[in-house]
Amino acid sequence: MDQAKIKELKRLSAEIKLGALEAVWSASSGHPGGSLSISDILAYLYFVEMKIDPKNPNWEDRDRFVLSKGHTAPAYYAALALRGYFPREDLKTFRQVDSYLQGHPDMKGTPGVDMTTGSLGLGISAAAGMAMSGKIYNKDYRVYAMLGDGELGEGQVWEAAMFSAHYKLDNLCAFVDWNGLQIDGPITEVMDSTPIDKKFEAFGWHVISIDAHDFEQIAAALEEAKTVKGQPTVIIAKSIKGKGVSYMENQVSWHGAAPNNEQYEQGVKEINTYIASLN
Amino acid sequence: MADKIATREAYGMALAELGDKYDFVVFDADLASATKTGIFKKKFPDRHFDCGIAEGNMMSMAAGVASTGRIPFVSTFAMFAAGRAFEPIRNSIGYPHLNVKIGATHAGISVGEDGATHQCCEDLATMRSIPGMTIINPADAIETFAAVEAAINFYGPVYMRFGRLAIPTIYDKATYKFEIGKGVVLADGKDCAIFATGLLVGFALEARELLKADGIDAAVINIHTVKPLDNELVCSYAAKCGAVVTAEEHNIIGGLGSAVCETLAENCPTPVRRIGVRDVFGRSGKVPPLLEMYGLTAGHIAAAVRESVAAKK
């Protein structure tokens, strides 16, 4: 990948972060930490990887994305808005009673949302179902899913993992956003889901480990996933929760809290400074 | 009257027969030989997929299949569908109103020997509480076939409740017209309206015969669609008869009895007696003594009707 492209992806990711922060700040509620940790991957998926058409969000042969960790909808909505599914300005209606941007993704209300999620552990199953349907009906679309590392505590994740390997769903590629923090604290203290790689490997998945904030690694992992036959792929993406906003980084307290005005302004300033530095 | 056949058996046969006419796929959770989706599997091995003993995944996975525009049937026992997998059904299927057809077998006390852990008498309650869920509880093999075909031609989540026990056939396949949401008046009557569903429909018809000796003319209405309830028919027969008995193989809390009481209380207050499992767990045993023990026979329905009619005076 050339440097100009990487720079553009970094800018897009930063724009996603600005959108996510604005949504959470406007709503005075939401989940900024885990939104910021997945922004780079969302930027790559929505602006490079996925075969999609924002003008035709229900296109039958499109690639699908399932945000299994549905609470990080702010970044998801920002990515969809920037990609052209709906107006960027609507992000400020997030979580309002008359908005189509629900607290957790609603496929029936929001253009571009492929699956309703929010209750942890269910999204990865739905993604497996989409991939299964693709296999049964000989469609060549690919299905992407984003899991949280805390979410791995849900037993259904492992039911889905077993199912996906059993049916050789090589059209399914899941990410684990390994930011190391869940609501009550570090995952290693609350409920240790590590070693994540060995678990998926034991369940029959092709495992790739990357730095979630390195676009070359994201690109290489997704390319590798497409070459894998007869197995689903999981990309374990080591990330920084709250990435890009200094006071949020690696702080458990920013899992599900909204910034006040001053904090919001500081966050915006930091991200804008970063964008300016790219030029 | 044809030979006895369980609605689960009729379900498997319906899938196999309708598989030629319609494009759908079937998922099961390691119970294909019991839910009878195995009958479909035998004919369409490429369209039947086992999910293993993992009902939660099966439900959300089916939601994913439905999201691609396909029609998935998912089957397991009622206990593990409406019970264990309630939340995946609620959030992955119900909330986005996806076109998943749930074929839940082994509902109610008539599971028999397996006992309380497998005798699901709560499924109508949990499924009724999900907005937009359609619930069909067929009374015989003919109605089961019709319900499966109707479910295929209907867009939206459908929960179909089938039994393990072989039961007599009530309907004539050549003439029976099934419509989701429309109750069927099997016998008109003026003294008391019996609203029954599933296994208890046949018993209600027997009760009507028993009551003739008492000079009681009871109407028997088959409420195959527990949700949406045929409010109009329920209210019209309640008003006409002035006394109502409900009959179901389910807890008296949350099932047909509750549904009938809810609509009558709001629209046409009428005294109601409920035949059902009286808020207790089941137990192992042969089916006839179990039905007797839990008060689910024609005799129990007839007794409730007699009480209702006497109370009118």
C-alpha cells in the first residue's frame, strides 16, 4: 500500500472518530472507547475492502458487515455516514427519540446496517448465517464481523465458532477487537478470554494476529483471509481502547461514558491536530 | 377418522412435501429424528443442516440466513427454542422481524416419560411476549400441513408449536381452509364457548359430546393462531354464549387462556374458566395418566363447562 493511500485511510479513520465522538457527545450517552479502537478497521473495510453500494444498501450480492459488539455503533454509524449511506449531520441525532440511529444497530431502521445487534454473542451467529446462506446458494459475497474481547465470554460466540468451522465458512472473516478492557475492568481481571488465538485455533479457525492500528497489517490480514480455503478466519486485532483521544486511551471508565463539553472539545482538537499533521 | 399421527410427524412430512414447491432450508439442533425434520433431510439432504446442540446460535444464525432473503426453518424442542433460545429469538429474529420459521416440537405435558425438564408449558407465554411474533399451534396433521404452507407464504417470524403424541385427525385435507389469525368454529353452540388449541382441540370436541347428556350445547372453536388472536371471533362467541372455557396444554399463565382473558376483559367481559397446567411443573409418566393428573382431559373440559353454565343461572 502506498503512503498516500495510508494517509487517506488515517484521515478517514480520524473522521470516523470525530463522527463517533460527536454522536456520543450529542446524545450524552454511548460507548466511545470501543468505537475509537475499531475506527481504523472500519475505515479499511468500508473504504477499501468491502464490495458495497451505498446507493443500493440492500444489494443482494454485497459483502456484509456485522457489528457483533453492537454498543460501538457510534463509530459504525460514522463510517456508514462518511461512506454515503446517510447524511453525516444525522450523527448528532444518535440515541434521540425521533432518530433512526438507535443506541445499538437496527437493520430495519438504518441504511447500511446489515444486522441488528447489541446483545453480545448474537451478531457472530448471524454473520455465520449470512456466510452459510452464501455457501448454500453459491453466492460469492464475503461476510465480516467485529467481536469484542469481553464479548468472548458469551457462550454463543463459541457455538458460532464451532458452527462456522464445521461448515467450512471460508467466506466469513471475524475480527476480535482486543483492547483488553471490558465494563468492569481489564478482561484479565473480569473474565480472562485469553489466549484468544489458541481458542479460535482449537475451534478450527485460521488465526491472524495484527496491530489494529496498522493499515498495512489490516490490509495484509484481509488479503490472507481471502486465500484461506475451508476455514473461517479470525483476525485478532490488538487495539487501544479510546485510541486517538489522549484522556480516553486505555481507560476502562470511557467504555460507556459521554464526554462533557470541555472534554469533547479537547477530543475534537486532538483529532483535528492529528488530521492536520497528515498533510 | 384417519390413523393417529403426531403433529411433529406431520410437520416433517409437510416440509418434505412442500420442499418441492418452495425454496427453503431447514436447520435442526441434533434432534432431527425427534422433531421429524429428518423426513425432509432424507429427501433433501442438501437443504438440511444440523447445528448441533447449540440452539442460541441456531436462532441467530437463521436470522442471518433470513437477512439474505432466504427462508430458514429451525427446529428443536419447544423447551430449547422458546426457553433456552428466547433471547436470540427476541433480539435476532423478533426485533428485526426476520422471516424465520421456528418449528418447535415436544411442547406440553404430552412429552410424557422425559419429564419436567422437557415438558415445555411456557413457550406460548414467552413467544407471545415478543412483538410481531406469529404463533400457530395446530390441532392435527392436516392443520399442521396447512400451517407450514401458510407460514412459508407469510412474511415474518412464525413460531409453530407441535406435539410428540400421536393424535386423531380432525380435518379433511380436501376441504380444510386455513388462514393465519382466523379461528375455526368446529361446532356451533349457545351455552358456553370452548376455545381450544393444539392437543386440547380434539378433547374439546369430545367434551361437547359428553355435555349433550347434560343438555348443554357447547360451541367448540379451534384457536390455532394464538397470536395474533382472533379477537372478533372470541368476543362474538363470548357474547353469544355468556360463558367461556379455554383449553390448552400450557401453563394457565401466559398462553391461550391468558390471551382470551385479556381480550375479553378489555372488549367483552365474560366469565372464563381456564383448562391448562395450573402453574406447576410436569413429571414423568405415560401420557394418559399425566393428562388426567394435570387436568387436561375431555372430562376436565366438560366439568369446567358445567360449572360455567351453572354459574350463569
